[in-house]
Amino acid sequence: MSATFTVDYFCSLDGYGMAQGWPGYWGKEGPEVRQDRVQTFAQDQVLVFGATTFRQFREFVGKFDEPYFDSLTELPKLVFSSTLQEPGWHNSTILNEDAVTAVERLKRTTDVPMRSHGSVSLNRALLAAGLVDRLEILMFPAVSGRAGRAALFRDGAEFDLELVESTVLDGRTHKLVYIPHLHGEIPAGAGPRLRTAG
């Protein structure tokens, strides 16, 4: 058995996962973005959250009406937390243990895919541990600038990314799917070439 683990990340062009004063989707949602979310969360999978993102999503699904929120509620959810006592959201399980150790074990012992959306600290740790099989990015046409928050890749590990899918949704939002590889040595001959004398 070997379950795939996908990190699902919304960001602006400058790499921020959210921006103070901007609405969800940076105000750039459209029918194709929403349909992509419906299809994404219609799949058989386990959702994995850190405590902060879990609390936010638990609140969002009660307050807002997105076409995929019912699927979020019905899918099994794991939340890594040492502070939550009761999940308060249907089909959720709290795990009070190290996320890297637990995900490594789960990947070996189940074949049900896992997906994590948001949860920057959690996903940064899982990426650095080499446990992420797919990185799915929805890059919205906005620059968050000073308002930007929650940058997944800032101060994290280095990666070489293998692009396996590229789609434009609603004529403006890029969906990019990568297989991440922890960055190793730079191959000989890579980069600009020095001028030869003579």
C-alpha cells in the first residue's frame, strides 16, 4: 500500500495563500474554478488539516454556501492538534501526534489518497520531509503585496518541480500540478555558460 498525499494550495502571483482585506479567491472566482473545486472534493480521499485551518473551514462551511462545502463535510477528515478536544465537524478525527510521523505511517498502511488544503505550517513540514507526492496550485491573477499572508514556500525547503498538468480556468486563473522533488546537487553544466577565451 502507498497512499498519495496532495498539497492543495491557493495563492496570488507573489505566492501568498491569503491577503488581509481581500475576499476569498482574491475576488477572482469563476464557474470553472468552482467546478474544479467540486470535482476535486468529489473524489474518494481523506482531508488532512492543521488545527488553525480546520477551525477556519469548520466555520466557513456553516457560514458560506460554496458548491463543494457539503463534500468537505462528508469526507473523512484528520486534524493534527494538541488543543482541540472535540472536532465539532462531521466525520472528523483529532490526532494528537507528530504529523510527519503519522502521515509517513498512513502512507504505508492505507491506499486512500490524502489531501491537505491550507495548513501552511503542516504542509511545509510534510514537504520538507519528502512526504508530498503532488502539489496542486491554483494561482489567482492578483499580487497581494504588503497585504499578503501565509506563504507556503517562504523560509521552507528547496524543491525542483516536475510539471505534470497546466490549465487556465476562467481565462485567468492558472492550475499548476507538480511532482515535488527535494532539491539536490545542481547538475554539471547547468546554468549560464562562461564565455570562452579567444
